[in-house]
Amino acid sequence: MQNEQLIEKFFFTSIENVLKIQGKNLNALHRLEIFSLRDIVFLKPVDRDIYLNLEKISLDKPFESLVKIYATIRSFQLGRKQNIINVEFDNKNVELIFFNKIPPFLLSVLQLGKKYFVKGKMRLAFGRYQIIHPEFILNPRLVKNIFPKYNLTYGLSSTQLYNYILISLEYMGSFFSKLESFSRLDKYFLWLYKTVKRLHYADMSLNIKQSLSSFNFALKSLAFEELFTNQLAFKNFYFQKNNSYKKKKQIFSNHKLQKQILDILGFELTKEQKIAISEIEKDQISDLPMMRLLQGDVGSGKTIVALLTIINVVFTKKMQAALIAPTDILAQQHYQLFAKLLEHIDLKVEILTGSSKKKHKEIVKKDLLNNKISILIGTHSLFQKDVIFHNLAYVIIDEQHRFGVKQRLDLINKSKDADVLIMSATPIPRSLTLAIFGNIKISKLHKVMENISQVRTSLISIEKKKEIILSISKKIENGHRSFWVCPFVEKSENNEIFSHVISVKERYEELVQYYPGKVGLIHGSMKQAEQDLVLNKFIKGEFMLLVSTTVIEVGIDIKSVGFIVIENAERFGLSQLHQLRGRVGRDGTKADCILLYNKKFLSLEGKKRLFVMKNTNDGFLIAQKDLEIRGHGEIMGLKQSGQARFFFVDLVKDHFMVERAEIRSQKELNSTFSDFKIKVFLKGNFVYIKSL
């Protein structure tokens, strides 16, 4: 135990104490989220640069390749826009060109007539040999042919960062002499040290092929260990949750009331919906708190599953339920549906959002605390500390990946023994589910409900925009409504990459000329009251065309909209396109989705996405393709929300290891130093796991 505490403390030694640095250099490392010894040795290389060890300049060898030369400094040419250091190599002059000023530190140490190692990309231009923005290798330890590449930040060169990593590895290696024994933990720490060293440090005795093989083996070993530790943390958390918290009251099914609601709706549940409800009800009857993920494709009926299982809770001894949605529009939609279906039943449904008026908020909070509200539907407002439930027994989080880790934790902590249902309209492959949620219970709704039509998808070039506008005119004449979606609210003047992308405001101004008084505009920068007004006019048919950003993406359920145009479709991810397409055809009639693309800016990746959309309506298949094309961070919005932030794991490349890691974690659940592994490998995930 003493060694474990000693090693843990050492591993999290602050980076300023390891490197003895302060000021700008320390701030640069902090920008890369490097705060400790652990953080810097766990910094994953994003690539490798292989340098040709040039002994002489030969016209037979290709230029524009990475080289390393040992050259003599002959002169300095310092100017305002361009600075040149002339060096002699192989009896020829080579210009080392800096378009910005040469770093002052470099100028202070370089001396005329002395030889230095220089690396960079050699080229022949205007009859002169040149290296643009070269790097001097002043540290003999860094004279290598293979250099790992890392993500950088301003104020920090790759050579400087690599030198910091090597110093940290030496610091880590020197620690073993301080250990009094050599336990299993010490051996594990030694393995960890050797493996991260292989990840960063090229053994000079190995050739390039062997060095690359050594790098890759180290990376895969660390990725597997990280996946294993992640699964171990999930199991520890679920074990503690199930043994620490028992439900105060048992929840029973209320099939009679469920049937009444279904009769009002006028449709039959699908087989998958019945199975999902049955699985949730078994968890509700159990004395252990439920933790379940409900995955459902667009139009599969997740909301009705949520409502019918909420009924069980609120009619069991006046317990309360909370449903949180990512947008005000979706929260309002849930509220209107629930209030309508439950208006003749003795319970109160309320809504609380950021746009709720102050007086309304005060009344809701008071009634909630006094148990006068059975179901509270809301957005981020439900996370606030002064929103206090009297007897919260059921928490449903819709589109959970759109909320931050701390937000989910704040809501769930309002009742330690509450059942939790996480809903996602983004179907997640099993490997990703395991990595994000652990071995959580899962219910799936794969089949689309009978009242939802299969949408026909067409790929059309922006050059045919006028033809689409004419087709919308005919639809308006026939009383049919349409969506037109653009990626941005306003045009970006400073970003050349997106200079061709038309903003939603620009497109609205054009379309309103064609259909005066019939076009509405909605986007996330508008006040909620303005959004609600526009949406209501569209629902009533006052507006026949709604020009929008992706604010309509999640859950908007407006019947009899049969046409959607998604402009610059190449700019959207697959799951986002699938969600947007799911906004039409919700009454069972034929519907069309037009993916409008700009062929001048259509990348190979963008083309792949569009063809996937054209060829399938299967959300689970689309999610798998999205994972393959874009990666796990994008498919679930993880980069924004802080989930599943791995040091070494790339779930697209490493998905085959997830299940093996999960199996191993079952065997080592109570291993002697599992807590140490969890703290070392989990980064930001530990808080995330607590929030499940």
C-alpha cells in the first residue's frame, strides 16, 4: 500500500516540478492539457517523420523529402520579411529560410564556422538548395532518423516538446532506485515505463522498419491496457452503485393506463417497443437502480416508450419523473404531447426551460418541492441546484451526448436511487457502446413505426438549385410544406474553406423573393420566443417553407411535411444527415430528401457519406459507416462533451480489442491495484463514469 501511494503520487508529479520550467513554456504545455508527468509521457504521437540521413547532395535523390544534414554555418541574412542562414553542406551552399523572425534563443547559440545538425524538407528552387523553416538539433540525444510528431500549440516547437518528453522519461526511469521492494505493482510500473518509452523513443540499434514495428506494438499495448482499465472502472462503478443504493420504493407496472394512452394515440406498439418496455419494467420492479440505454432509429418510437414507463413511476406512491431534452423546441414538443395524453388523468405535467418566465420558474420549483408536479420536462434548467425534487424516482435523458459530463452528474445526483434511462437516436455499434458506457443494459428499437414512411433520397448538384425552387413552388400550390436546411447562421468572412457555403440568412433572403409571406426562418441564435413563433406558424400552415439550421435536427415531429432540402450536404456527418432526413415523412405519406452538394468542394470522404445516405435508410448501418468515416469522437459529439477521452485508443482502429478488454476486466475486477490503474489511465473519463 505504501508503494502504491508513493508511485501514484510520483506519477502525478506536476510538470513544472519535473521539467523545472515556468512562464510561457509551462503555459504552452497546459494548453496541450499537460499538467503532470502522467500527461506528458501519455502524449500520443499523431504520426512519425522519417528523415533521410543525407551525406551528400545528389540529383539522383528526390527533393521535397525530409532530410537531416550536418552543416557549417557561413552567414546570416536578417531582414524584415525573410531571414536566411547560409550553411555549407557537401561543398554547396544551402539556404535555411525563415519567413518569420528566427527564434532569439537560436540566434544566441548559433556560431559562425560551427557545425550543427539541421532537419527539414530539402528543395531545389531557382538553382538554389533550400530548407524552409528548418529545425536545428542542438541536443545530441535528438539526433535520430525517426521523430514522433505530436499535436502542437503556439510557442512550442516539435523539437522542444520532444526534448521535454525525453527529460520526463528519464525522470520516470530514475524513480525505481527509490523503491524499497519490487512488488507486482512495481513490475507493472516498470512495464508501463518501458512501453511508453518505446512509444516515444527510437532505439538507435534498430533499423527504420524495426523501429516503426516497435512504436506500433507499444501503442497497441497501451491502447488495450486503457480499454481494459476503462471497463474495469465501469464495473467498479456499477458494482458500487448496486451495493450502495437500494430503491426506497418498488415500482409496479400500470398496463391499464398504458392501454388507455395507446387507445388515444390510435396505434399499436411494435414488437421491439413491447420488448423494450418489458425490459425497462423488469428493471423498475427490481430493488436495484436501473441504468439502461435505449437506442432507437429515427421514427422508431422512443418517446412513447419513455412515456409508458414514466406512467409506472408517477402512479406508484406519488413518485416523480424528469425528462430532459437538449433543445427548448424538443422539450416543448414532449411537454405538449405528454400534457395532451394525460390531461384527463390526476397528475400534473410541467415544463422548465431557459426561456421560461421568472414567475413560472418560481411556481414550478415550489410545486416540484411540494410534490405537486409528477412529471417535469425541461432542458439545461433542470440541472440547476435550486431545482429540487420531492421524490425523484426516474430520470430520462434524451440525446444524452448533447449534455456535458457535469450536467448529467448534477441531474442524477438529485436522487441517488433513481432509475436512469438514457435515450439516443444515434445508433451506436457495440464496440463504441462498451467503450462509452461499459457493459450497460441496452434496449434497441431498430424497426421504424408503421406510420413513418421510407424517405426517398436524391443527390443533386447546387447547379440545379433553380429546378428545386420550382418544385417547391408546386408543393406550396398543392398545400405541402417543406424544409430547407443550411449549415451556418452567417457566412464566415475569415474562413476560406467555407467561403462558398451559403448561410441560412442568405438563403432565406433569396427564397422569400420566390414565395413572399410563405417562408419562415429559424436558427439557434434567435430568441426562444421567436423560434416558437416561427415554428407555430409553420405547424399551422401560415409558413409553407421553413429555412433552418440544424436546430430542427433533433426530435422535431411535424406531420405532413414531405420534402427537405439539405444544402451543402457534404458538410454534414452521416448521423446528422440521417436525423435531418427523419424530419419528413412522419405521417406515413411519401417523402423526399434532396442532398444538395457543391461538386467543386466535394471531397472523397464527402462523396462516400452522400452515397451511403442515398443507398440506405437504416440508422444502425449509417452509424457504423459514420464511425468508419469520421471516428468515434464525431459520431457521438464526444469532442464537445468530454466523453470517452482516450489517451491511446482509436475506436475505429481498435474496436476489435474492446470486447477482449471487457472479458479481461471481468476476471480482474478485484485485482490488488485496480484503483491505481483506473486513476492512471482514466483521464477525464472518471467523472464521466460517475455521471452514468
